[in-house]
Amino acid sequence: MLVKYNLNHQAVTYYWKPISRYQQFQLVGEFYYQSAFKKLVENHGNRGVYFECLATLIPENTNAFDSQAIRIDIKGMTVGYFNRNDARKFRVRLNTNKLAGQITSCNAVIEGGRLLNDGRRSNYGVSLAINQL
């Protein structure tokens, strides 16, 4: 098995092959990771951003809030988590593919950050190129 590493030197054992379109998942915590999104997309002017990248999907068994949590990182920065229901479904998918507890990756796109009329920016979010759970 070919093993790759993410920016935190964590072994990534499987890459989910891209599907034809990105899926919007109900991720939790994206609001709290807006500073990470801003660092990832840097300055993009007044327009919103569409930034294609690679996401790392990390089972987080020691998460204090949910021992079944799946964390989503991009370039070593956390950008959110699968919601509780999707995390459990994703763990079933990992088990089915004999990847239980393994770190995997998939294509992703960051969108948002459009300058609003009141001078604030819209929030950023991420979509993943994996089949719906």
C-alpha cells in the first residue's frame, strides 16, 4: 500500500477518487475556523473565492465532545468536522473499505468570502468531492 503524508506528517492511507461534483455536507465548526480559511485562500479582492484543494479526513477518537468525530483539515489547518450523523456514516464507509481509524483524503473546494454591502465578508465553507454519506 502506498502511504502519503499530510503537512502534519500524518500517514494518509487512502485517497477517495473524485466524483463529478462536490458535495455540500453539514459540517460543524466552520464558523470557528474562518481565520484558517482566510489564511488558506489569502487575498482574493472583493469577489468570492473558489479554491480547489485537498482535504484530509481524520478520525478523532480522543475528541472530548464526540469519540466518533471526523476532523477536516486543509494544508494542516482544521476547517471543520462532519456532523455527528455523517461522522458515523463515514466511519461505516471506512470500515467497509477496511480503513477503520485511518486518515484519508479527497479533493475539496473552499467557497465564500464575498465582500458584502455592509463591508463585511460572507463566511467561507468547504465542499468535498466524495459520495454523499
